[in-house]
Amino acid sequence: MLEDLPYKKYILHNANNQPLSPEILASYANFTILEHPKINAIKLRYLYSFFYTFYLLITLNPKLIVVHWASRLYQNIPLSLWGRRVIVHTMGGDIDTKQDYTGKKKFFTNRLLKTARLISVKSSFLQEMLQGHNSKLKDKIIILSWGVEERFYQSITEDSKKVLQQKLFGRSFDFVFFSIRAFKPFYRQREIVESFVKYFGGQSNVALLLSNFHQDLGYFKEVSTSFTPNVFAHSIPHSQMHEYLFAIDGVISYSISDGISQSLMEALCAKKWIIANRLPNHSMLLKHKENAYLLEDIKEMKEAFTYVQNHSLNFHYFSMLDRSLQKKHYLSTLKEYFNVA
């Protein structure tokens, strides 16, 4: 979104001890990357981030400060002092009370949101959620979905799908379901696995793919005891996510709550059925028995499995999926509020 702006641009990577991959570094060719040193002690790492951020703000004196995710603890203190130059991009996780909007994170998140000049959310539902926390934020909230990269918009033949399955899984299947969210209790992977094994555990022609993204190791170890040979987990770099989506037939998400998941947006663009619980935010994108099967209860999973296996997808175009349109909206917003163009 920012790569074409004619300024010197810096990216300060999260203080999470996770190094950026060569692929990500290559994609940031027009930016100067600033990374935190590896510090294992969490409090010490956060304190370093606080002082390093302060130092950068003073020395660089940026015209625009883009904060992606608002729940940054101590780092939000110096960022809030430059609030008139800040646009904060929030996701469901950092403003949802069922996720990270609690305790210390809530305190520091509120500090930044109150001082920021502009706040973006991905949907009207998240806008209402944020206004419910603080009505004074109303006039500085904009809706920006980011859209989906072009690599996810592709038509693929059945033969090409089988070739991809051979490449990624070592064999082909009649039908592959993909539980696409992080392997954590919040996304109820145990319930998804148990439902799949109950109905398809003995069928080698139907498979369940799981993502190792942000894996809770203890939880994964517990759940993996119920795996059958047609249930398997892969570590999937986002640079390959489009290949995995083209190789599968249906995506599953059953999180406790949600914003608008980028992974579900990408699955829609790849023209894949989605099985998901009926959450308010899903209504913007998911249409029951048209492009998704929306569950009232996990007990309906058998009907969902059967339905998506036996029906054609009715693809809907949504402007929030259009990356070029969202970029145009974003850049015009930056020009209006920050005189950046």
C-alpha cells in the first residue's frame, strides 16, 4: 500500500524475536528495515522497544507513522506523543474483548487510539465495536479492508488441482478440507479435528489439512493424539498460501470470535467453499449455502461437510476484496489527513 510513496520509508519490525524471512525482506525492497535485537527476557525486550521507538521518533521525525496492530504495550507511549502523525490499523484481535483487548493491552491500546489522528477497521461491525469502547473515537474511524493480492484470483482445473496435491501432500484426494486458522484453542481446532475424524476418519480419499501457523505446542500435542492418516499439518509460508488454497476444496474456520479474517477473504478469491460459525462479522462476506455453510453449532458439521461436497459455489464479488480499489482509497485518505502523496 505504501511502496509507491516518494519518501524515505522505514519499517520497524515487531519486537517478537521472530526474524523476517528472506522472502519478506525481498518484498520490502523500497523500505529500510529496522529490526530489534534478539532479547529473550520479555520485559527487557519490551523496555528496549520502548526506548528504541522513542529514539527513532526523535531522530527521524517522521511525517507519517503507520501502526499496524494497536496492542503494543510500552511502545504505545512514545507513539501516542506523536499521535497527530499516526494512523493505526486495527484488526479484530486488538479491539475485541474476547481476544487481546484486555488488561494491560487494553490500557496501552486505548492510550494510542485516543491520541491517533486516524484509525482504520476492516468492517462496519468492527467500527461499531470500537465506537462501543469509546464513542469519542467515532469521527476518526475509517473502513479499510486492504483487499486480496492478485495471486489468489486464479481459475484452476481439476487436473491442475491434483498436480498441486501431489506436489504439496505427496498424493491426491477426492476432497480436501483445510482448517486454515492458527492452531490455538481460540480457533477450536480440537473440535474441528474431532468432527472430521468422526465422519471421515476411515476414508482415505477425503483429507483434513491443518495449519501450523502460531501453533500452541501443548495444545497441538494433545489434539494430535486423535489424528488419523488422513489428517495432517503443514507449516505454510504466506508466500505459498495461494498454492495450498488451489489444492484444496473447502476451508474451515470456527473461532470463538472474529474480525474479518484475511485468510477467509483469500479463500473466497480462490473460489473455495467456507465452513464457518455464524458470527455477525461474517455476514459481510459469507452467504449461507451460496459461498459458505454457516454453523449455528458444531453438531451441524456433518451437514456442512456433506453440503459443500455436493454443491457448486456461487462466487460473489465484493469491493472489499479488490486490492487496487482499497489502495486507491487508502492513499487518498493519507493525502487528505496527513498531506502525504
